[in-house]
Amino acid sequence: MDAMVRELSYAQAIQEAMAIAMDMDERVFLMGEDIGVYGGAFQVTGDLVERFGTERVIDTPISELGGAGVAVGAALTGMRPIFEFQFSDFATLAMEQIVNQAAKIRFMLGGEVSVPVVMRFPAGSGTGAAAQHSQSLEAWLGHVPGLKVIQPATPYDAKGMLLAAVADPDPVMIFEHKLLYKMKGPVPEGYYTVPIGKADIRREGRDLTVVATSIMVQKALDAAVVLEAEGIDVEVVDLRTIRPMDKQTVIDSVKKTSRLMCVYEAVKTLGIGAEVSAMIAESEAFDYLDAPIVRLGGAETPIPYNPELEKATVPQIPDIITAARDLVRGAR
Amino acid sequence: MTRASKAVTDSRANLPFVYRQYSAAQLREVLYKMYLIRRFEEGAEECYTRGLIHGTMHLSIGQEASAMGICMPLAQDDQITSTHRGHGHCIAKGAEVKRMFAEFFGKTTGYCKGRGGSMHIADVGKGNLGANGIVGGGIPIAVGAALSAKMMKTGKVVVSFFGDGANNEGAFHEALNMAAIWKLPVIFVCENNGYGMSTSTARSTAVKNIAERAAAYSMPGVIVNGNIFSEVAEASHQAVARARAGEGPTLIESKTYRHRGHSKSDRNRYRTKEEIEDWMSNRDPITLFESELREFGFIDNKGIEAIRDAVAQEIADGIEFAKASPSPDVRDTGNYVYTEQA
């Protein structure tokens, strides 16, 4: 590929992907709360309404359940809607349409139809928005067969995975960490896709596999630099998709390093870390483990408002460094 | 459907709507389908009682004129979303009873290849996007289908059937509002059979008539006697014309009654025998339509007998088809979850 590569923010990369999808296919359109002239709560749609008009960049009333249902119905009947939730927390208002309808219609109808809807969820803490605007609920949706659930961690993946999601015949849920929106990175111009269901080894290492998702990928990479200076060589696996999960990449990595740590922002228990750990325990990689598996996840509490408390509820770089040291040097 | 010729319509000038609007053959076909719905559900109930069908089912016996009247002005590629009480809608929209029976029997020849059963019966080829197990679940989906029709300029209209219970779900209110602000070609049809499971509309709903709720969303709210085919068809005809003309949605409240209980678990403790008996004896939609057809000279007793016999044969053949059809292979249980799998 000789496409021009520029530095774009994660939000710009998503916006560019949506514009390309709409240019390529007139069935693609955007729906969401305040995504038109306002540009979206996080300015992800930005000025797209000026380019594509109010008929393809549709401001919905504050009706998450109904809006999600309209997107599902439009997808079922030939359109390719991209539905933005203003905050991922508001998925709770639309669970019926996501879980009972979008995920199951194809199955219930014996494969006669598909529901090619894309839903975007600005997720995560760190913005001081407190308990109802800071959650990481991706594992909730990851538990539902019929959905695909992705968490791109870079601007490059944000664009490529969104374009893959639009091309996908099934419902794809995209969880975008709000603190990533301003992160910059190289993004090629034009159309490309990054496959759904494929993890990415972001850093190769010998001593420890860190499986991370979303914003924790960058934190793990930053921790790995510090650990390298101490002689600990960390492999960072960016899971990218939580359903369907790329088991083989994780298994192969653990077989190489013999140690596994999972780092994710969502509440630690009953989540992605449990799934990855159990998957390794059930695989041939189990025999390669030299130490117990470690999970670093969110605290068992709602996200607090106070900035120090807020930081304390989710894994930070020093937490990853400490846990990695303990794991590799056998303190555990 | 096509109109009756001018000469014929002149001679029927004082008759109710459908007798002016449709040919005798079309009206006899309606009677056939009303019987087909009734006998299909009686057949399904009997198969359930004999252990041939498992799970549960929600019968619409007593509501046949509502399903047929609403679907009468629809073209084949117009679409509907339906409810857990959706067998009648499915047949009225053109489904074959043999494939419906096959679905109830869980067979591969069923409309959903045995994956959906009664509560998810669908016939996408005829525009039925599916029954729904969630009260109100199909209403926003219908609005989405209408948005597709508007954006793709297909000229299709979409009907969303739901019951009185659904009018207290948030999805109902959100969907009606969006349909109204975007002037979408959708018709909301509330089949008010008086009870959401055991709870009467008087106990559950603040307004006396559900159609009154249309005012909150600036759309026409029309009340019809859901047991009189002509009344239902006339309201549907007007709503479809309005939708096709780009003037937006209509809420039709079709007041009707289900003769059977809510589902197979119902002990009928919330309504009296007298009430049920009154609806069955005095307001049965098939009896009412049949009498009108006879009175206005569209059919005679021999014609009615012929319809009943032909329906009985189609039902018997449908059940045989279902019995003889293959069951899905358990190794295929994971099929149809994702598109690339099968």
C-alpha cells in the first residue's frame, strides 16, 4: 500500500472511516443523539452533517431504546446504520433491542435475514464524569452470542475496524475509550480494514504475556518500557476483539512466555480477565505456565467522582509494573 | 388489491366499505383466510394438547378480522412486525400454513428451520419481519423498516402490530415519537383485546382508549371495532394511503377479544365465563363477516361449506407435511448465529 500516512487522532480516524463508508455505500448512515450540528458529545461525527446532510446524519431524540430499535429495523431491511450511543453507560437503556433483537433475529428466523448494524459506545473512566458516565460494559455484550464486540486501541485500528464492522453482515458493537479520542497515531488515507476477531501482538517479549484491551494496551506498552530497563521482557497482546476472541494468538504467546497477566479497565471479576484466564487454563498452554495467572482490573465499586479516587479504581502504569515484577520474580 | 369495477361499486353504494372496495372473489378469499387462521390455531392447539408441539403458544382466536382487515390494503412487499400472538398476522400477510405447522413442530421445513417456533414465526419473503417474544419489541423495528423505505424510496409501508400491553412500554412511546417527527410510512396497530395477560386495560392504562395516545405524537388516532372486518379494513386503507403519500404515521386501535387464555398456562381467573361467552356467541368476527357476505349476496351456504371444507383440507395437509418433515440435526445447533457460519 502506498497510501499517504498521516498522524490523526483516534476520533478523527473514526470520523474518516464513517465518511469513507458513507461515500462508498449510500446505504450507510449515522444515527445518534446530538451527532448533527453539535458534532457528537465527543466531536467524533464533527462536521459530517455538513458534508452528508441531515438525512444521513440523523439526530435522534433522547430515546436510546427506540433509537437502537430503529437502527436494528433499518439494518434488517437493507440499510447499514451506524448508531452512536452518547455514552456506553446508556446501553443499559437499550439492552432489549441489542440483546433480544439485534443479536438474535438472524438465529430466530433460521438464517433468513442478517442485521448489519454497527453501534458505537464511548466508554471508560478518567473524565470526571462519575458513576453513570464512566463504565466499561463491553463484557456484558461480549456474553451474547450473535453480537461481535470490539475494542480498538489505536487510531489505525479504530479506522480499520470500523470499516470492517460496516462491511460485516452481523451486529458489531464498538467500545471506544473516551481518553483515546485525542490519542494520535499513524493512519493511512483511503479504505482499509482491520479484521474483527484477530488479536495483535503489539510488542514481542520473552518473560511475560500481558493481554490488554483498549486504553490498557498503551498503559501496558508504557509499563513494558520501564520493565525492559529492569531486564523484564514483556509481550503485549492487544486483544482488539472480545467476541469472537482470538484464542490462538494468546495461547501461542503464553506458550512462549510461560506467564500471563490480563489488564483491563472493566470491573475485575466475572469479566474479560476471567474469560482469558479460563481459556488458557483449558488449553495446552496451561502446562507451560510457570506462575499463577494475574488479573488487573477495575475495583469492585462504581467509578467515583474525585480524581484521585477515580484513578485508584482502574489499573495504572505503576500497578502493571509492580504486578509484572512480582509475577516474573516469583514474589507471588 | 384491485378495486371492483365501477358498475359493481355503483350497485353497492350503500354497503359498508369493503363491499364497495373489493370484488366478490376477493371477499370470499378473506373469509377463506379468516377460517384458515381459526382452524390453524385450533389445529395447533390440538397438536399441542396431543404432545406433538412443545413450548407454549398464544392464540388469536377471536381476532381474525383485525389481522385480515389491517393486511387487506397491503401489497406483498409492504412489511409487518408482529407479536407473540402473531399467527393470524402471518397468515394474513400470505404465509403458507404447512410451513407454519412445520415450524411449530420444530422441523427444517418451517419458516425458521425450527429455531423460532410460534413466538418468532416470520415469513420475510411475504414481508413479515417476524413475531416477537418481547412485548413492544417490534415497534421500534417497524419504525426502522419505515426509515429504510423512506431512505431507499421504495414506496413500502410498514405495519407494526402490538397488543394493549405494549402501549405501556417505553418502546411504544419512543417509536411513535420518532415516526411522527420523521413522518415515516408506518402504521401502528394496537390490537386491544382488553387484557395484558391478566391485567385489564382499565387497571393498566391511564387513558380510556389507547388511540388517545396518538394525540401526544400528533398523529391520527383511530378506533375501530376490531371484530368487524370492513371497519378495520377501511381504517387500514386510509392509514396506508396517508403513509404512502408521505404524510406520516397513524395509530389504529382495533378493539377485539381473545377467546382463549393468554397462553397455555392461563386458568382464566381474571374474566368471567359470561364475558367470554358473550364475545364468542355475539361478536365472533368470522360469524359477523359471514353473515354480511350472505346478506349482501356475496356468498351462499354452499359457498361457505366449500370454503370450510377446503380450509379443513389445507389444515390436514399442513399437519401431515409438518409430521413428515425432517428435524434439524443437533450438530447444526450453532448455525445461523453469525452470517458466515451458514
